[in-house]
Amino acid sequence: MTTATVAAAADPASQPHPPGLYTLFFTEMWERFSYYGMRALLVLFMVDAIEKGGLGLTEKNATAIYGLYTALVYVVALPGGWIADRLLGAQKSVWYGGLLIAAGHFTLAVPRREAFVIGLLLIVLGTGLLKPNISVIVGHLYPEGGSRRDAGFTIFYMGINIGAALGPLICSALGEQVNWHMGFAAAGVGMVLALIIFQCTKHRLGDAGLYPSRAASGESRRSVMPWGFVIGGLITFVSVTGLTMQGTIPFEPVVLSKYTTYLIFGVGGLFLLRVFALGGLSGIEFKRMGVLVMLLLACALFWSGFEQAGSSLNIFAKEYTVRAVSALKWEIPAGWFQSLNPVFIIVLAPVMASLWVGLSRRGTIVSIPAKFAWGLILMGLGFLVMYFGSRGLGPSQRVWPTWLIATYLVHTLGELCLSPVGLSAVTKLAPQRFVGQMMGMWFLSTSLGNLLAALMASEAVATIDQFPTVFLRITAMAVGAGAILLVLAWPLSSWGADPDAAPADGKSGHA
């Protein structure tokens, strides 16, 4: 064996990716196909007339329900991770979560109002088990960490975006132009394909995520108390759901969204106060936690605008966008616009990555707060495009789809500035003893953003005159917050509160 061969064998980065990565790639691709395919239909189905197969809800209530649904998906990721850590292990959590998701989609395919509620709840519970834990397994495949793991996650996230691009194309075509419930069933078929791939190739994963992580520390894998928490929580969940469906507990989507927003904000605020007051933070930890709080607020604000894609922007695509292709005597499904974001991500992610590397080589390190700032500013500018596109629009008027296409392009650039560095920022800035809990706060801030998006959307869709007002308000909030964060980026870095942008020699610039 030559010296070069020995060196290559010793360098993990030179090794091929583990076969299990492709098991997870295709599993997650089809799971995201099902999630985003169904999401593209959700609001449109809820607002469609009953005689056309929809639920006949007002646009205000439909967007509020959509916000609650997307918020719950992130909230239940926390207990989903806990169940995997203590009881099932990540592999079994992915399997059982996938079964619940498939059952939820096929339940949505049943044309009954009760089935709609049950189907959504099954998807929420299943996603809470699957989504966080499949990413955990990816990490377990690369115990050495380093650049090889980063490359593995890059490949994995490419699968996410391929599925997110394909789902709306197929499910929307079936749902909008054939039958809503066929669209939901197509999403279920996608999840079944994910389960088949996972079950047939999971041997490639080996022991990665096979056992609960707590078992390694000597805790009993069959502990009675954790299962008691799970069973008690499910009984409470089912009981509240049943009473709500019977009308015993009143269900007002907009009101519930507001109170849930207050609850999440309050719980998050109290937790952060506890960390600052009782966490025993050192001086640098205190500064870095302050930066992290700003980033969490920026995260919530960003998603409050970005997640309009499935609600107000989806309704705008259906009601006020030219979709007819006269040459083919065919109309583009409104949900197809949902595929623009993942397609733009696939195309632009390498470009943005090269931009950061190029700036770094020239001695300019773009700090974490600066990246978040640009993400907010670009998200706001996207809504500025929508402001001009919707200004003066009447009930019988439609605008060219270029307005929505341009908006999704600018929003994708903003997402690529903010989202990829978010989870990394948590691990870099949070004290090690609080990393897990602050990761939970990241998901909580994302959930808060989804709820705020629902409340903004419910206001926008109230009347056609409200679209420009709400879009301009989001522009002002996002650009204003981004500008403030951009001004603060250099001082925050100079405090040493940003590990990426505070080199010891002080020679690197900041952007």
C-alpha cells in the first residue's frame, strides 16, 4: 500500500459516504413529497365551496387552521425527540412516525369533515416522530464529524428539496383539477414509498439510531415512567380532540392562534429569563446568549413572512394570478407555485455557499448576525414586490405570475442567508450545558413564526384591499429589523459573541 493510499484511508473526508445515507435520502425525499404536496392543497381545499368538494371555510379561518397545523408540526418535534432518546430509538421512531403520516394522508382522502381533523392530527404526531429523528440518524452515520458529515447533510437536504419540489406538482394537479381527496391520497402514496424504501434498506444503517441514546448511559430501555408520560399525553390529546369535535370545547381558529402565540411567547420568555438569571453564565456566555436571543426573534419574524407561501400567497396564486395557458387550453394549478422555492434552493444553494467561501478567502467574514440581517431584508423585499403586484387590484383582476415568481426567488435568497446557519448558530453560541434546550427554543421560535404568519395571512385575505397593506407592513417590519441587526452585527462580533467573526488577530473584516 502506497503512502498516498494510507493517507487517504486515514482521512475520513476521502472515504465514500455510508450506504445508509441513500436510504435516508430517498426516505426523506418521499416524506417531504407527501408533506409539501399536502401543504400545497390544504388552504385551497379548506376555502373551496362544499358543493365542489371543499370545506367551505372562510379564508380567515382557513389560514388560521393552516398556521396552527404548521406550528404544531414543530412543537411536537420536541416530545418526538424525547421519545426517541428514551424509549424507541431513532430508527423505530422514523418507522412509526411514517406509519402515522401515511395513515393521516389516507384519512384526509376520506370525504368527511371528521376525517379531515383526524388526518391532520395524525400527520402532526407522525411528523413529530419522524422529522427530527431522521436527521439524528444522518449524524450517527458520521461519528467522526467534520467536513464529511457536512457533505452528507448537504446530500440529505438535496433530497428534502427534490421531494418538496415534486410534491406540489403532482398533488396539486390531482387535487385542484381532478378531486381534492385524490391529491391527499397521492401524498399518502408518497409516504408509503418512503416506508417501503426505509424498511427494505434499513439494514444499511447498521446500529445508527437503533437504540435509545439513554440506554447507553445505563437507564432502562423499558422504564415504566416515561411510557406513562406518553400514554397520559396521548389520552389527554385524544380527549381534548374528541370534545372539540363534538362541540363541547368551542373551536375558534383565529382566537386559538392568538392565545397559542401568547402561550409560546410566554413559555419561551420565561425559559430564557431562567437561563439568564439562574444559569450561572460567564461573561462571554451571557453575551453569546444575548446574540442568540436576537437570532431567535429574527427567526420567528422571518418565518412569519416566509410561511405566507402556503396561506396568503397560495390564495393570491389561485384568485388573483393569471394561470391560464391559452395555447394548451389548460390552467396551471395554483399549488405549483409552491415548487418554486425548493427548485430555487437546488439551483442557488451552491452559488450562495461559494459566495460565503469567496468572501472569506478575501478576508471578509460574514458574521452570523449579518447573515440573519440579510435574510430578513431579502424576505421583506420579496413582500415589497408583492405590494406593487397587488396594489390597485380589483376582484375581477389578475396579475402576471412573474410577481409571485420574483417574490419566491427573493425569499429563497433570504432563506439561504438565514436558515442553513440557524441550527449551526445554536450549537456555536449556546453554552454546552444548554445546547439541547436552546435547540428546542429554535424549533419553538419557528413554531411562533408559523402562528404569526397565520395571523398576518388571516388579516391579508379578509378583503382584497388588505393585501397591499399587509404586504407593505411585513416589508417594513422585516427590512427595519434586518437593518437594525445589520448595524449591530459588527459590535456583536467585536464583543467576541460570534465565534465565526471574531478572530484573535482582529484582521478579518465583517460584513
